[in-house]
Amino acid sequence: MTANFWQEKHQDTITLGLTADAQQTMGKIKFVALPKIGTRLTVGRAFMNVEAEKTVLDLDAPVSGTVVTVNEAAIDDPSLLDEAAHSANWVVTLKA
């Protein structure tokens, strides 16, 4: 499902979030486990776990980098990842 992440590039970071296609495929998200700050992500390796009404998945990283920010609000309220706005449905920010 790596194609189901949007990527927003900043000067030296990349923010990742769930696309509308990913949201529709999974259904309403009930639980999410995100990596800790400082975790090194590798392309194609699982970095987050999602439990939704239609599936339970480990999602693979679409890019490599070190986690510098995690959407802590989404851990407490996974329904934020169902939102259309990137300001709500982002999962992590990486430094490449």
C-alpha cells in the first residue's frame, strides 16, 4: 500500500499521510500504531500498523528517513486519519 501515502516535501523533511484511496480501502480507522521519534524508516519495510473496519494492516514506508515528528493526536484519536485535510491525516514527518 505504499502508493497510498501522500508526500509533502519541505526544505529538509517529508511529511507522509494517508490518501483518500487508502482511507476508502481500509474503512474507518479504529487504531493506529506509529513509530517513535528517532526511528529510521526503510523503503518497503513496515513502519505503522492500522486497524480499520475493513482490514488490519502493517503499512510499508514509501521513503527512507528518520522520524522527526509523529501525529500524536492520531494515536489518541485514530479517526483523524479518516479526514480529508492533510493537517489531520498526516502520520509522520521524516528527515531524509
